[in-house]
Amino acid sequence: MQSVKINIPLGAKLIIEKLNKAGYKAYAVGGCVRDSLLMKKPEDWDITTSASPEKVVELFSPNVILTGLKHGTVTVRHDGKSYEVTTFRSDGKYNDSRHPEKVEFVSCLEEDLKRRDFTVNAMAYSEESGLIDLYGGLADLKNGVLRAVGEPMERFEEDALRILRGVRFVSSTGFSIEENTLNAMKKRKDLLKNVSVERIFVELEKTLLGEFVDKALLDAPEIIFTIIPEMEKCYGFLQHSKWHLHDVYTHTVIAVKSVRADRALRWCMLLHDIAKPDKFFLDDKGEGHFYGHPEQSFEMAKVILKRLKTPTKLSEEVLILIKNHDVYLPTESKKIKRNLRKFGEEIFLKLLEVKFADNQGQGTQLALAENKKLTQIKEIIENVVKSGECYNLKTLAVNGEDLISLGYKGKEIGKVLDDLLDDVINGNLPNEKQRLLKSLKKRKIGL
Ligand code: ATP
Ligand code: MG
């Protein structure tokens, strides 16, 4: 037992106490123990117990949900929150690098901790017993090390998802993967083909959203390329450009890390330059160019995102950003309003974030100087939106109803409104209802 104190929330504490009173062992286990020791707020509290699933159901009915009974998991509800209570188990033999042939319930905690993936995830805690750490998880946690429990090669052969979970934990904790563990992850990376694409998507996205995503992508590029083979060509690909300090992959990693941890932004930065190696062209002065790479990256990203079963709305947003990541953005207010109209406020602002991150990834003074321009554009957008200036049909002083009452019909209405919006944005007409109606009347009678 180690003298470590963890604050277990009331719900989990009461569940553990009730199990103990009924004569069973029970502990908080896994991610919640790891995160508490890292001073992070755990997402959820899992409990492991010697009680059989049936016993857990009996003790906590009717506040139970029977979703994972087959794996020994009963969800117990307390005060509006869910706690997963799982019977001590060992996972037996695995048949397809993913699913255990049979789950066996066991009577001791030791066996249960042994089936867990990394030492930092294989610790249990209760107020009564303190920290139970059979695999050196606490020392690894203090040293920032991710180490497989037991023989790494076997553990990744049993369940290949652990390979990606490892990459994901590097991204969320900044830990380094212990050498044997990392070698085994890389050696067994091809087994990822046995993992469902839905699980891969979840883990890769969590990796992208982590604080230490740069470390994760740089420590295990081979594993990323197993999922996205199209990306391998970017690794070490020199750009021969005065704008760029780094090869395409390093640039990509810095760009991902530099952008805000938003799903669409991070996916966009990961894939924005994926076509660069295919579009590379060296001019006779020795300067590299990548004409047409945004469109080609867009096409490749479309295929990749579809393959990963990315939700449609997210995929659409990522693709718009990739396609436009290299467009020239003017700083004149009129042109900014045109872009606001074209992209909408949310996407336009995200596009600026993409460009900031892209410049960061380029790493040259030349690129960073562009950031001033971007800041200027951002300020103008904010002013336009705040002051209610017109930049879209919603902010135009007339609407479809007004046109109908003047006798406009069908498709003509949309076309005329668009023209009017052009005139207002370009400063040819003020955004005042009476003036716009007058101009519409004139137009109707062909003046
Ligand atoms: P998160 O912060 O995402 O919840 P977590 O480590 O808690 O991370 P969970 O999926 O909630 O991950 O799993 C809870 C615990 O179950 C883990 O900490 C680990 O002990 C164990 N575990 C989960 N998945 C695996 C796996 N594929 N192989 C071995 N053990 C696993
Ligand atoms: Mg968890």
C-alpha cells in the first residue's frame, strides 16, 4: 500500500461502501486513478469489484442499466451520474487481435489489473486499501512513462487497439513511450487492420485534440501512416521554399499543434498539405512550388475522411477549410464582407485560424509577417459583425416578402436579392429599406 490520497466523488464512494458492506471488494480503477494522480479531473469513475454482475444488479436495482453485462459491466446510476461497475475479470485468449474469445470472471484484483493496457492505467484505489499498484504505475506516472503491462508484443497482439490508445495517451499526457513498448507498437502496427474504423476514428481524433499532439505525431509517425498511408510521402519531404523551414510532415505537425483544439480545425491541419509531395515542382531557380495542392489535398482528404467514416457535417467543414487554406485574403473592408458572405462568419473566422496555424508551421519570418494581416482582417470582421453592417441576406434591409409585394416572383426573387446585396456590399447602395425599395421599383419597371 502506498500513502497516496485520492478524492473519490460521493457517488463512487457510496457504491464502493455498499459493495464492501455486502462482503465484496471494490475499488476505483483505471483512467480515474491515473487522472486523479495527474491532478486532472477524471471524465468518469469506473469501479472494479469481486461481486458478480448479478450481485451488482441485485444490490443496486432499480438504479442500474444493463448494457455491458456480457463483459461483466453494470452501469449504476447515482444522483444523475453513471458509474461503470465491472466484475474482476481476465480476458482469456484473444482470437482476432481485438476480441477476447471469452471473458472470465475471477476472484482477485491482481488478475484484473493484469489485463489492463498500460501500467499507469492498471492502478486501483479505495479509501480502505489506498493505492494498489502492482506494475509500477505510480513510478511510471511520476517519470512520464507509458509502459505496457507484461510482455508488450503479446499485449498488442491480443488487442491492437492498444497501439492507438498508446499514441492517444502520449497526446493527452505528453508521456514518453518506454522503448520495448514503442518497438512492439511499431512492429505490430499492421494488426490495426483488425480494429473497426469507428474505434480508429475515435482514437485518432482524441489524439488530434490532445495538448501534446505534436509529440504523439512525431514519436509514432509509422502508426499514423498505417491509418493514413497517403501521408507517408510527406515525411521528410523537403520544400525548397523561402517560405518554409520544415519538411511537409514536420510542418503539418506544428500546424496541428498550433491551431485551437477544435475538431474541424485539427483535422484540417492534419490533412491540408497531404497532396504537396504529388504537386511538387522545382523551378529553374531551385525554388519549390506546389501549385494546385489545396484542391488536390481536398480530393485526397475527401477519400480519407470517408474511409474513416467521419460524420458528414464535420467532414464538410474540414473540406471547405482545406480547399481554401491557401486562398489570398484581401484586407479591404468591402472584400472582407464579400468573403463573409461567401463563407459565413464561423467558417471565415476558422479559416483565419487555419492560416495563422499554417504560418506558424512554416516557421519563417516571411510567413510570420503574414499574421499581422490576418489580425487586421479578424478585427475588421469583428467590427462588421458587431456594428450590424450588412454582409449577408439576413442583414440586408429588405427581404423576399418585400420583393413579393412589389410583384417579383419565383427564382427572380433570389437573383434580385443577390444583386441588391452585391450593391450594398460594394457601397453602391446604402442598406436602408426605403432606398432599396425605391431601387427595386425602378428595376421592376426597367429604369
Ligand atoms: P479515458 O480518459 O479516455 O476514459 P481510460 O484509460 O479511462 O481513458 P477507458 O476506455 O475509459 O479508458 O477504459 C478504462 C480502463 O480500462 C483503462 O484505464 C484500462 O485500465 C482499461 N482498458 C480500456 N481499454 C483497454 C484495452 N483495449 N486493453 C486493456 N485495457 C483497457
Ligand atoms: Mg475512462
